Amino acid sequence: MYAPHPGYPPPPYMMLQQPPPYYHSGYKRRSGCGSCCRCFCCFICCLLVLLMILGILLAYLYMIYDPKIPTYKVEGMEVKALDIQPDFSVNSELLITVKAENPNKKIGFIYGTDSSVMVSYSDTTLCSGNLPSFHQEHRNTTLIQVNLKGKANLGQGLQQTLMENQKDKKIPLAVHVKVPVRIQLGSLRLKELTVVVTCSLVVDNVLPNAPISIVSSDTSVKFRM
Ligand SMILES: *[C@@H]1O[C@H](CO)[C@@H](O)[C@H](O)[C@H]1NC(C)=O
């Protein structure tokens, strides 16, 4: 009597009673996917788990550091000199005060040396200068004074417009600041970014050594990698 042993193949006459496995519906598709499919699924799962861990980590860091964008404001302006020459060129010297406020509890900023500050009138740069390099600790407000000097050529038309603005007591100026900044998290210093601040101001006059009021100001801050 024949008793099939679990480890051995059945004798040939028994095999004939069953259709060969590849006639079985669905068998072919499963074999086409096989180990490749499993490998891919595994990869996707790992990726999802990694992304989830990364997300949780970022959320955690965000919660701990609670990052906030620092604010900058032109607080004051003083015209030390502004001479319009007969050839419509203008020599100017301005002193502007910028208020930099870091509202972060755990993040500091290190402002680098390679900065530029420019004041322009109707797209013509009047004068330029640099910010001092400094380290702003967390929760700190610093007033920065910047001395700007320059010579520009306004041309007849622009000079006339400036005179009219002066009469109306509404002179639109733009202050452009570009400064490299490193973000400090505890003792960790991150990669250097460039902060670009554009401040559109309207002042009531640009007469040398006269008090100047800032009628309105509008500031935008952008970070560039
Ligand atoms: C803010 O930081 C500046 C520059 O580091 C420093 O001179 C000033 O004393 C700080 N202000 C406060 C209130 O800590």
C-alpha cells in the first residue's frame, strides 16, 4: 500500500489527478509580482516610517524652538547733508536708525560683515553703507545706527519731482538692506542665509539738519538660501 510521505513528491499517477499548478487561476499573477513586489512594498513602508519619524522630529523641534521671524523697522532718519548741484547730481549723507527685534526665546542671530544698506528715491540710489556685524541674542531688541553716504545723478525731471514732493511734505524713499545671517539654536550654528529687508518710507522732508518725521513705512522681510 502506498502512503504518501509529506516530504516526498506523489507518484506520477497521482499528479495526473490534479491539474498542474499553473492552470490555477490567479497563480500566474502572484508569481509575476513575487519577491520584487514584496521588496517594493517593504521599501515604501520603510520610507513612510522614516518620513513619519522625520515629521515628528520636525514638529518636536518646532515646538521646542518655536521659531518666529525677526522684525526690522526704520525708526528714525536724519539728513546730515543733501546738496543738489547745478548739474542735478546730489551728494547726500543720511543717518538711519533701524530697530531689529528678535522675539525668539531660544533662537539667536549672528549678523555677518558682508552687508549692504541702500537708500533710493524713485529707483535711483542716493546713498549706501553697511550694517555693523553683531550677535543678537534671543529676546533682544537692538537699535542699529547706519551712516550712509553717496552721490547720485537725479537728472532734471527727478530733481523737479523731488522739489514737488518736498513742497507736499511727502517724499517716498526706499531702504534696502541685505545682510548675511546665521541662525543660532543653543550652541548649534546653522548655515548662513541672506536676509533681504525692503522698507518703503514716506518722510515729510529731506532738508539737512531739520527734524524728519516718518509719515508711513511698510517693511517686508525675505530669507534667501
Ligand atoms: C541686545 O544685544 C545687543 C548686541 O549684542 C547688546 O548690546 C544689548 O545690550 C542687548 N540688549 C539687551 C536688552 O539685552
